[in-house]
Amino acid sequence: NSTFFEDMGFTYMGPVDGHDVQKLTDMLTWARELRCPVLLHVQTAKGRGCRFAEQDPGRFHGVEPFDPLTGRSKRPSRPSFSSVFGSELTALAREDPSVCAITAAMESGTGLTPFAKARPERCFDVGIAEGHAVTFSAGLAAAGMVPFCNIYSSFMQRAYDNVIHDVAIQRLPVVMC
């Protein structure tokens, strides 16, 4: 029995426990020695080894300094850019029924959780598909909506062509956040 990846010409290796450093090192060494296309399937658990991150991975996705015994932040609590953005966008949506929000699997991190709760019919999470988020936003704009497309800047490179071809060249009013 060959795998889907082997049918495409890849040597499939795995799955391997990504937390077992020695096993992972061995698999990477073996993959390098094969001198052919290899797909190494590595499985990990987000936050593994940190009790607080294991219990609440979303909160510990991007962290500021915290007390390792309690999990509490070492900085005084203050509104983040994302939380203020989410509150303001939710307020805009109350006033304007054409305002909608799109995210690529980062609802909490981009501050859209209050928007999603208040206006679930106008909040779209397209999963880890940044290019689709941009093109979907373009389609919504072409249909008369006011889309706020929320993508972490480090992942926006995945959607670069979509921004150019589907939004900019078409001169569509998509708000990139």
C-alpha cells in the first residue's frame, strides 16, 4: 500500500513524535541521507511541557512574561491593540450592517472574539488559508459588503498575489488589518 504522498513521488516518513528530540533528529538525518523528496510527518502538542499552555493554548500562543508558578502575567493588565480593535469593529458593525470580518484561524489573536459573538453571521473564519481570506474578502466587497480582513503580518506573504490581483487591481474596498 502506497500513501498519497508516495503516489506523488515523495518518500513518506512518520508520523514521528516531535517532542522526542532524539527520534526527530534521527528521522531528519535519515531524510537528508535519502537524497530524494521526503515528507516527514511530525506530530506535536501545542504548549507541551507548560501546564498553563496545555490548559489554555490560545492564551499562550504569543506570550508576554508570566510567573511560571501561577501563569499570571508579570505586567499590569491593559487593553491590547487587538482588544481595542475588536471592540471598535463590533461597535462599527452595530451601526453598519455591511461591516463584516474575515480571519484565517486567528479569531482570538486578531481581537475578533467579541465581533464573532455579537455578529456571527458576519464573521468568517476560513481556517489556515490566508490567500482565500483575501479573495473571499474581495468577493464580499464586490457584493457591497465592507470586509475587514484580519491576518497576522507574518502570514500575509501567503496572500500577496491575492492582495494584488483580487483586491488592488480590482480597486475593491477591503480593509486589511
